[in-house]
Amino acid sequence: MTCKQLGGACDKEFHAASFEEIAEQSKMHGMEMFQRGDQAHINAMNEMGELMKTPNAMKDWVENKRKEFNSLPEDK
Ligand SMILES: [Zn+2]
């Protein structure tokens, strides 16, 4: 899945065997870009922050992404 698909802002691809792993990779990448001051990623993180204020919205988002991840073919 790409950074964008995981709520980020670029087309960087992540590959992992499990959703937890890919979520972790995208989080690390997001934080790295945030520290570099990448505006697109900062905006994306702010949007995720808004989502996190509503626990159910966040949960739905994660579940949708998990389904998306699980529905992908072998090369995730
Ligand atoms: Zn990115």
C-alpha cells in the first residue's frame, strides 16, 4: 500500500505481511516526513489528528484500511 492509501501524502510504497506492520511503517515514515517539515505530510497528519478526536471514526478508518490491505493481492 502507498503512503496516500494509508492516510499520508505521497506515493511511497510499503510492503508488509500484516496490517499492523504496514501501519507501523507508514507511521514511522509519516513522523520522519513531519520532522523534515514536509508540508503535505504535516497536513495529512493534522487530518488524521482530527479523525483521532472521534474514537469511532478512527476505528472505522482503521477497519476499512485493514480490509483494503487484506483484499490486496500477494504484493501488498
Ligand atoms: Zn509519504
